[in-house]
Amino acid sequence: MTADEAADGQPFLADLLFTDGLPQMDDEAGYRGAQAARAAGITYRQLDYWARTELVQPTVRGASGSGSQRLYGFRDILVLKLVKRLLDTGISLQQIRTAVDQLRAAGIRDLAGTTLMSDGASVYLCTSNDEVIDLVSRGQGVFGIAVGKVLREVESTLVDFDAQAPDSLDELAARRAKRTA
């Protein structure tokens, strides 16, 4: 059995690893800043800062002046959530920028076997169990973040958002509706 075959010998697509029971996430679908921040578990202020400092920029639509809205794609929200997890563990923003660059360079395509490991000072991108074991056996790895697990969390959160009425996700729209009622 190869990495591209299921247990029954039938080929499967890597993307199917993340669709069992959930609708396929559209890479081109855009989520407004408030939705992206909520899905990633960060504040809107953090989201805005990270976009302005080019840590995580929206790929669907960037801000283009006063009044324009950024639109974040699914993968953007995944990276936002990973950044949040790394910050929560005490990793510096400088090291997180390096980790985000590594993820971008890797193409963030095959997330099932990707783990972010850290020794508290540096972040390592491990794409196989052997790399994780090697890192831990050298005494460097202190903790790891399984990217596939975070991906599932983001997927579930966005599916829940999509199931809600669109206005319920927008705080400003909810206030306006409350005022007119």
C-alpha cells in the first residue's frame, strides 16, 4: 500500500482526508475580517495588525482604501489559527513569521502529515513521523501542533458559521437590525 492508496488498495486524493462528513471548503470563498478573527480565535485588532505587518494577508481580497473590506480564504484562517496557537505557547512573532514562511514555501498542500514542533525558541516544520521522532530524540522538540487537527477545527467552525444566518455573523448588522426593530 502506498501513501496514495487506501487500505483497500484504491487510490484516494489527499484533499479527501479533510472532507469526511463536512462539505468541501471553497478556497475562493471569502470571509470578512470579523468572521475570520472569530474562526481563528483572535481579536479583530490582532487580525488587522497581522494584515498590516504582512504576517497573514487576505488572499481573496485585500483592503484597498477606506471602507473596503478584506476577505480571507479558508487557508488564511487556518494560518491565523496556527499563529494564534504558536503565540499561546510563548513563541515570538519573529519565529512565527519564520514558521509561516516555511508553511507558505511548503505550499500548505499536504497538511495531514504536517506538524509544527518547537523547542520554545525555534519552530520546525515536520512533514513526516521520522522528522518528528528525530527532533524529539535529539531533545529539541518540546511541543507540537498537528496542522491537520487545526485544519479540522477551522473547517468545523466555518461550517457552523455558514449554517447560521449571514447577518448573525456581522455585529454591526445585528446592531442595526436591533435598532430598527
